[in-house]
Amino acid sequence: MEKHKYVGKTLEEALNQAKIDLLEQEENLIYKELEIKSGLFKSKKVEIEVVTKLEVIEFIKKYLKELTNNIGIHINIEVKNREKNIIFTLFSDNNAMLIGKMGRTMEALNIVAKQAVASEIECSFPFIIDVSEYKEKQQKNIERIAKQIAREVAKTKIPAKLDPMNSYERRLVHTVLADNKRVYTESEGSTPNRYVIIKPKEEE
């Protein structure tokens, strides 16, 4: 991935140079400040290293294709912007193998791809890897079940323990019930058997 360097008297000046040169808005630039040693009589300057979001997206696509080709699976990739995340949806003739049992292979793909990006740009770049919209369907299913169980807990006043989930799935449950006025959620247990408990709130 090509990294572009710009120097200015201020961060704003360096970023403006990057925007003009790369023909991009600031929200589409990922940058980090580099250390510049200034002498006693030299004016202070700011140097930044910049990559564009599009360059990072292309890097991820290339990385995923090489990774899956090495295990004999050829993929097509669809890229979508969703809220704060970019979603890379993989399609192949062996989606089951890419998903793995309970989505574990897919989660492993997420981990290694994020490590590759982090080592390459040394900056935060939120993204999610899905396979044949498996994660999207799982998300809707988890949200539906969480809301259904929350209604039961609110009605019976009896806490409900959900099945073990990975961190992403637990976060979904916490998020979807965060504003619920009748129940609240807590995570308990140790990975990989960590789970969510939905508990009734005390009536005021």
C-alpha cells in the first residue's frame, strides 16, 4: 500500500496539501503524525503519513483474495458502507467452509485481516468481513431473540441466561437492549463460554 507524506507548519496545512494532492475530502483520509526533530533555530513543522480509505479497501480486498486462494477457494467481494463500518461480503462456491462451525472461520478471517491492516497503516480502520450475508442474517436473528426474551423477562421478572456468544454477538445484545426501560443486560463467564444475562429492572 502506497503511503503519502506531507509536511506543513501545522497539521491543518499538511492535511490541506494531502486533500489537494489526493483529490479527497478529509473524512476519506487516514493519517498519522510523524515525529520531526527540529533544531534550535528551525521552525516547528508537522509531517503526516496518509493513505486514502479507497487504498485501504483495495488492500483488504487483495489480502482476502490471496488468503482464500491459498486454501483453494475463489471469492467475489461486495463492499458496502454501513454506519461506522465498512462491510466486505464474500461470496464463493464453498461458503460453508469460509463460515465454519458457528461462524468461527469467518471470525478468524476478521481477526487476521484486521491484524494485517493494523500492521500496514498503524491506524484504526473499522470494518467487518461477512460471508454470503451470514453475519447480517445472524445479527437480525440475535436482535429478534434478544427482544423476545427481554419481553418475557420484563413480564415474569425472572432473569434469562442466553447461550454463549462471541464478543460481537454479545455487543449486539447489549446495544439492542441498551434503551430498554424494563430490562438490563450483563455479560458473565469466561471466553469462549461467556454469555449475556437479561435481568429485570426494579420498578421505581
